[in-house]
Amino acid sequence: MGLALWIMVAMITGKREPWDANAYWTGAYPLAVIGSAFLGYLFPEKPWRWAAIVMLMQLVVMTIRGSDLSLWPLALIVLAILSIPPALVGMLAAKLRGWKAAN
């Protein structure tokens, strides 16, 4: 999902770094949050991992597409921070599943 979102925004906007485009923040990032919630609901064991995978896979695309590797540490930090909201939503969705199963 992270790969697809990053590539899709890059192709649509023509930006080398999709987070430089408004489409990333208004479309791709919210879809990553929703996707992390969906995955957390379906697979509730360690739901935070889905957000980490979705967001950090974007680093793989950045590397493959030839982004400046000198900014790799900064990109890793930014993506780790951006993983927090999807992780929280994924954990909430996993708890919702557990709550529904208990009732």
C-alpha cells in the first residue's frame, strides 16, 4: 500500500518526492491511515506494524527512484513520525475488533 500510494502520487503530480505535493497530504496520507485501520482490524495482533510497514515502504520507493541518499536519515525520521497517527488508528481498530468479539 505504501509503495502504491507513493508511486501513484509521484506519477499524478510529477513530483519526485510526493510529500512535496498537496495530493499526498489530502489523499495518499489519509488513505494510509485508513488502510492501517483496516489492516489493524483484520489482523489485530501487533496492529502498529501495519502503519510502520505502510509508511516505511515509502523509503524503499524513494531509494529505488533515486532520491538523494544524504537525506535518507531525515526521511526515516519523518516517516517514523508520520507512522504514529496510522499506528494509533490501527491499534484503535484492533481494540474495536476485540471489543466487538467480547460482546
